[in-house]
Amino acid sequence: MSHPKNVIYAQAGGVTAVINASAAGVIEMTRHHPETFGKTYAAINGIVGVLEERMVDTSELDEAALNRLKTQPGAAFQACRFDLDTIDENPAQYERVLEVFRAYDIGYFFYNGGNGSMLTAQKVADYCSDHGHPVTCIGVAKTIDNDLALSHCSPGFGSAAKYIATSLLEATMDLFSMHNTSTKFFVLEAMGRNTGWLTIAGGLIKTVLPDVPLIVLPAERAFDQKAFLERVETLIETQGYCVCIVSEGLTDADGNYISIENIEHTQHNDYTQLGGVAHSLSGLVANTFNCKTHSAVPDYLQRSASHMVSETDWEMAYRAGKAAVQAALDGHHGVLPTIDVTSHSPLEWRYQNVDLYQVAELEKRVPDAFLTDDGMDITQEAIDYLQPLIKGERPVKFYNGLPDIAPIHFDLVSPMLSAYKAIK
Amino acid sequence: MSHPKNVIYAQAGGVTAVINASAAGVIEMTRHHPETFGKTYAAINGIVGVLEERMVDTSELDEAALNRLKTQPGAAFQACRFDLDTIDENPAQYERVLEVFRAYDIGYFFYNGGNGSMLTAQKVADYCSDHGHPVTCIGVAKTIDNDLALSHCSPGFGSAAKYIATSLLEATMDLFSMHNTSTKFFVLEAMGRNTGWLTIAGGLIKTVLPDVPLIVLPAERAFDQKAFLERVETLIETQGYCVCIVSEGLTDADGNYISIENIEHTQHNDYTQLGGVAHSLSGLVANTFNCKTHSAVPDYLQRSASHMVSETDWEMAYRAGKAAVQAALDGHHGVLPTIDVTSHSPLEWRYQNVDLYQVAELEKRVPDAFLTDDGMDITQEAIDYLQPLIKGERPVKFYNGLPDIAPIHFDLVSPMLSAYKAIK
């Protein structure tokens, strides 16, 4: 039997409220298998920290630190929005990854990210095995967007969905209580560039307020201004007010965003900054119906709300980390453990391994069956899907009135190699 | 001794997460004194419900309903943004209030609102006593804005402050964890038209993150674009990122709002809808420094977040209701119980009665001593003031993944009088 190899775990892409539970899952699981795994390093800033040799030796984290990790928002080891170039474009980048892997005797690479990050993990895996240093690369699923294919849902989504539905429920009760002499229309903007998963999660308020005058505008359906305004008018006329939830990435029939904050001149050329659709709809309704309107844009609040975590989602994130390590123990390579449902009611699930390449370029969108024919409301099928994912709460520890989530301090390992700058 | 008189309690102005605790306080306290108080009615939509004779007989609420009331966001009896006209303008309005008070044998009127609502309460009191039907009018303090004068703070503020500080803390940890390859500047917009109380509450994140690169822009200080951009630049250069909290009502040195959503054409002519300053600052920083930025506008979420209530604030709201009834029992009239601090550390306080007229037209702004000289950070004095107000948590009951806050159904009393339309 071969001697234990060391491990790198890293976090990539937009964070979730539970991504650090996955980190804890990986770290705990590798510790339990010293026959297979040596040290577990966590790279800072995802693959950037690998390239720049900025890493934490997680064996220095005691149980108290691991427990703090489990409740911390953001990416405790810092995530990155950084994809590797192609091998042809930038062979030096791949050589560097391999150099670091060799220097640290890395045999396992667990990459915690969304679809794009899985491609990075797979590229690294291929390069290493082509160059005589086979590294087991396993993905750890994560995204609030829930657009991960071949998985019942994505760890991170349930908590963001719980936050969105809770916030919309509370705001709706506020709106209801004042609509007679004040605001008639309130719209909440949910994250989701191409998919409306968090938007339809707002529809869960129907489980508490069955007759709520709600309009749901997911990114999957083109915005039909006429139909929208007609529905707003009907709801205000019949119920006195109207509440709306909209995807940040809502487009018109030609695929143009309803609203764009153009910052294309920044270094992030590939990334069009969204935001503003709620504000636009709010103005449209105010102008059309001569009434007071309000809009809310929780933005990062919805993906960092560690005070509003779904226990189900937390468990999925924690077990995503463990499942990735288990996949490595089982001899898998180049896979992503995804959630396979074995019973819908009550929800029972397990992790199954799918090919990284298979999942990397796919995007799961809200199915037609989850939306009513006019696309402005969700169906019972959607509620049946969403509700189990937001269920359960975790205790939140407070200190002096605020959640006790002060960051854990990590010491970086002393570099062994020459300096390397990943970001120009 | 005179026979018991009936009571009307009503809610007015922008709601808070704890306004219904005040309602419960009033109802419980009047129940305990049947020798003085007969039935306690709750008017729907504040003074509008009085005028239109839409009222609930709260003696029909059992203990379970009262307990639900204590945790419900929004105004359970619906609030109003509606001020009485002057007596000269609209004597019929005052005659109607008196007619209703006479028909229902009302001897006590408890009005739960902000500064403006106190004026309404006082006008009603004066008219009734001038017309031979003396009614004891007592205010019940409430506003998330914390701009109530002659009071240490306002019930409703502590919970909104806790929500804002928690949200900014979580979002800052998100931002920190990704700033190396993503967003460098994040700004949160807090409510506050003329006062920056909720904005400075964001400064409480310094108690968890002492070195956080934070800029605080309260409404009390004119926006100095040059100084702001210089500070952003310094913070991004030295710490890699910058987080900002700004009052919706921020103005430039000439008193012009940095951003205005002009809906002056609506029926709410006296009310300029704010919103958009965070979006504007986000764009300004992105354009100036060629970096990725984000903004969040929690809007109603910050005043309806019953899942994030400060125990201290809840207690203040609950006791505001009781103190109002106690003031009536003590023979006071035309007063508002306000919070008098008897010890600062630990915070000890009691209600004291101040004259309604005295408080109605005043506005408490953030004092200079709470802000650093450049006006872009808060002082230890501000932290010492704010921290006790957000302390303590209340248990939140969930059902199927969402807060168990379904509205209580109320039956309205059958009208005794001719119909009256308060809103044209």
C-alpha cells in the first residue's frame, strides 16, 4: 500500500452561507483516514493560493476552530473568481501548479466551487496525470444559484432560499399592514443571472399567505411588460397591493437585460454587473399607476446570511465535503459528488459521483412544470421541491448583540518555492 | 369613582419589527385594570380606522393570539400614513372622531407612532376636551429612525440596528473572502431620511472586525465626494477592499439628495421617495477606480425582520405599551412615555412622561460626538450608545422552514354609525 499523500482543499466562485461547512467536512474526513491522507492544506483564494503558495496547514486547527468554521459566512479560506488559462495559452501556469503539488507531495485536490470551478479542477487533474504526478481531483459542490446539473439541488441554495423567502414574507406583512395609505407595490431582487431558482423560492411565502398577491419573475421567462402591468393592476385593484420577486438577470424577449449597470470598462471584462431590475420595475409601476412603490436588493446579504441557514442545506454542504473525501477513498477521480434523492416525502438523499466534465458546462434551469402558464407564479410542484430544502434551523450564537462569527486567524505555511504572481 | 371607559389603540407611521409588542403591552395592561378600562378596541389603519369605524374588539383575542402578536412583523392592526387636517380645513373630520369616541364610550386613546403621529394624537385630545368629551390621549413611542426627541432611543430602532449591523457584518466577511479577485467595494443603504442612526449602527461591525476598512456616511454630514473617494482609494490600497454604509437621505453641501427617485407625480405629493444612493456610490467607485463594486438596499427588510429582534428593543416596545397605560392610570394626559436612562453600563432605563407637543415637532439627530472629525467613521461613544440597544435575542419559532408569523385573523366590530370615507 502506498504511503499517505497530502491534500489541498480550496474554495472558488461566489460564496454561500454554508461553504465552510464543506471545508469542515473535508478536513474532518481526511483526519479520520490518516492511512490515506497526510496533511490537509487549505489554499487561500482557491487555485490562486495554490499558484502563489499561500496555504494553511489545517492540522493546526483545533476542534474549537473547526466548530467556528462550521458557522462562518463567506469563504473562510477566501475564494476566487479566477479560471486557469488553457494549457496552450499559459503552460507556465500548469507547470506551477504541478511544481506546488510536487513540493507539497499532494495526491488529492478537493475544489469547492460551482460549475466553472469544476472545469478548473478537471484541467488540473488532466495536466498532472499527463505529467507523471497523478493527483486525485474531486469537486465539492457549492452555489446559491442552484444551477448545478445532475444534482437534485446545490449546497448553498437552501440557505439562500430560506433567507429570500423569510425576507419576502416579513416584507410582505409590512407591506400588507400599510398598503391602504402607503406603498402599493414592493419588489425584491434575487440573485440569479440565468436562472430563477432564488426567485421562485420567494414563492414559498404562499405556504404562509395562501392568497398573497404575488408576482414571480424568474430569469427563465422573458419579461412581458404588458402582461406584467395587467397583473399588477388586477392585484392592486382586487387586493389593494402587490408584491413581486424578480431575478437580477431578467431579460426581454430579445435577451436584453431589463437593467444593466455597465461596468464593462473594468478589468472584469467577462462579467457584466447586473443590478437594478427591481428599481426599474418599481419605477415602472409607480409611473404607470401613480402609486407609491418600494424595492429591495439584498445582494450579498442573501448569500452570506449565516444567521438564517437551512439545517437541510447545512447538512448537504457538510456532507458534500465528506462525500468528496469518500469518493477519493473509493478510488474515484475526476468526479463531483452530487445529490441523489431516494425519497421525496420526506426528503431522503445521498451523494452519488458524476463525471466532472459532464457537469462542468451544464446549467440547470427552473423547469416549466414549476411555473404557471403565464410564468408569473409557481406551481405546487415547485413548492414540493423547494420546501424541504429550506427546512430546519441551526442555533446561532450571539456575542454583544451580533452573531459570533469573528474570522478565524490562520497562519500561512512558509513558502518553499520561488515567488509566483497569479494575477497580473 | 367613575365607571370604566373604553379604549382605542391604533398604529401609525412606518412599522417596526416590534410594534406589535407595544400593542400586546397596551392590551395586557388594560385587561389588568378592569376598574378603569372597559373594552380595548384596536382601530385598523390608525386614525383612519377610527374615522371609518373599522375596529377590532381585542377582548376576543385569547392568550395564544396575544403571544402570536408579540412576534409578528408589520403592524398587526395595520398602520397608516395619514395625518388629520387642521380643524379649520376639515372640521367634519374632528366631528367624526368625536362621534366615534362617543358611540364607543371611549375614554382613552393610545396612539402608537412616530413624531408626526403624536401631533395627530394631541389634536384629537384637544378637540375632544374642547367639545365636552374628554379623552385621555397617550402616545406609544415607535420608530426605526431613532429620531424621537427627549428619549434615550426609540422602540423599534434597536432591532433595525441589529439587523443592519448583522447584515453588514455578514456581507463584509463575504466581501473580504473574495476581494482579491472580485468585488473591492460594497455599499449598504440604510433607512433614514434626515438622520443617520441606522447608518452609524453599521459601525458596530468594528466591535467584531476592529480593523475593518469601513466608511460611514450618515445623513447628518454633507457628502464630500473628493474626501470620500480619497478614503476609498486609501482603504483599497492598504487593505484591498472597502465597505461602506450610507443613509438613504445623504445630501450634498447644498442639501440636494445624492440620488432621488422622482415620483412626485403620485398622490403622495408631500413625500419624496428616496433610494438609489448606494447604487450611485457603487457606480461612482467602479468608474473612478475601475474595479468591481456591489450595492445592497434592504429597504423594508430592515424594519420587518422579526427574526432578528433585539431583546432589549423588544422589551422597550412591550413596556412602551404598558407605560402608556400606566400614564393613563396615573392621571396623565397628552403625554408620551419616553426612555430615561438611569444607568449606562449596564444599561438601565425606565419610562418617563413628556408632553406630546414638546416631542412632536422635534427630531433627534446623530450628535457630533458620535462621529469622527471627517464624519466618515463612528467614535467609541457611539459604540457605547448603540451596543446595549442591539443586545439580546428572542427565540424565533419556525414552521416548515419559515418563521411562524402567519397573520392573526381579526373580526371587525359591526359598525354602529353611518359610513364615512377618510381617504378621498
